[in-house]
Amino acid sequence: MPALLRPPLRIRTRQDACRLFAGLDRTGGEALGIAFLGSERTLLGLRHVAGHADSVGVPLARVARDAILLAAKAVVMAHNHPDGDPRPSAADLTLTRRLAQGLAALDVKLLDHLILSRGTVVSLRDQGML
């Protein structure tokens, strides 16, 4: 019996991205998800990084390497705030800016950084912070 091929998963809206990262806001500690997207916002790859109780280290060089290896054109990032406060911290904003600048040097766009917390989502793009 031949394998069934699925159409490529496209991430076109913030709701699509939220579905992709569903479950991040229910982990015990901080966790991060990074979606690598192609030219038509098709999902090329997904990386999850587990963190600690109140932080998660983001390997910027690994994100850049994955973007290059996957020939990504865009990235969407999401992480959780287990404390229930979805407002971005100063560290969140610094990370977002550094990642956006690094990816831009590779002609890859950081489309959004989502913060998930107990059913609430904050989009740094919508907040004008990206």
C-alpha cells in the first residue's frame, strides 16, 4: 500500500503558530519552540529546547545553523512563562532583538516571538517589540 502524502503544513497566522506550539504553556519549567519556515511559510523543521524553572537558554548559533541547513526563509519562536505572567521580560526582549539581527544577516526573517502562559498569548510583533 503506498504511503499517503500530506500537504505541507503552512503557518500563515498567529493562530497557526499557537497550534504548532500548543502544550508549551503546560510544562513545569520554561521551554522554547522554534519553527523554521520555507518561502511559502511551509514548516521545514521544529526544535524544542527545555529550560529550567524560570529560564531557558537559547543557542543562537544552533538556531542560525538550523536555519541554514533547512534553507529557512523565516522563523517563529515561542516560549512559555510558567509563573502565569505573559509580559515579556527584559531578557526576552534582548534575546528577540539579538536573534532577529542574527537571522537577518542570513536573510531569514524572525516573524514573531510568542509568549504563552496559562492560555494567554502575547505576540511581540503585535506589541511592536519586534
